[in-house]
Amino acid sequence: MTAVRNSKQQRKSTLLRKILIEYCLTFAGAYEDYPFDDSTTAMRHGGNRRIFALFLNHDGRELLNLKSEPFTALFWRNEFSSVIPGYHMNKVHWNSVILDGTVPDEVIKEMIAESHELTKPKIRKRKIPQDLDKDRDNAW
């Protein structure tokens, strides 16, 4: 009976993974990459190529690694037993979500959105050369 349950759980986890990959692709500039092997999916930003979501299989469990603010990461770990410190990642800033159906889809999507925001390309302010800045001040 447990083999049937495990098989059913695996199918649910695989389906959830596909749904969440599609959700990740709705973010502007996001793309799917397979940098390690065919079973590890990295969702990246187009601008800086940084990973904001990493789908992987470890010990027969589907995991989703997501970046988070340290306080928020602890909150999610305390809220759900299926949210653990990031597998193969910085344990302060990354969580792994075990895709077993115990964390609501909307919560996972909220976590993905936060990870996307934290890893997006930074907009740099253009620096004005000091001599031009002085001329501008003197004009007034």
C-alpha cells in the first residue's frame, strides 16, 4: 500500500513542479535552464542570469529552493514542517520547500515572488561627473 501512496505522491509532486515552473515563467525576463543535469531546473532572470528558483529531486523528494529575507525564512520554517533550510544553499537566506502538498500553492507562489524580487538585477544610478554637477549648481 505504501508503494502505491508513494507513487501517487510522486505524481502529485511532479505535477506541482510543472505548475510552479509555468508560474515562474510568468515573471518578465524569466527563463528555464538546466545547468547541472536534466532533472534540476533553474529558473533565472534574463538580465543577470541569477537563479531565483531551483527545482531538484533529493532522496526521492521534489524540492524547491527559494531565496528569502532571513526573518521571513525563519517564519516559513516555523509555519510549515515542509519548509527547511535551503538544501545545498546558504541556510540563512535560502529555504527548500518539500513539494508534498502540505504548503498551499498560494504560499509557495508568494515565496517565489519574494525570491524573484530579491534576486532581480539592480538598477544602478547614473553618476554625474563632479565638474558637470558644479556647472549645474552655478547655473542657478
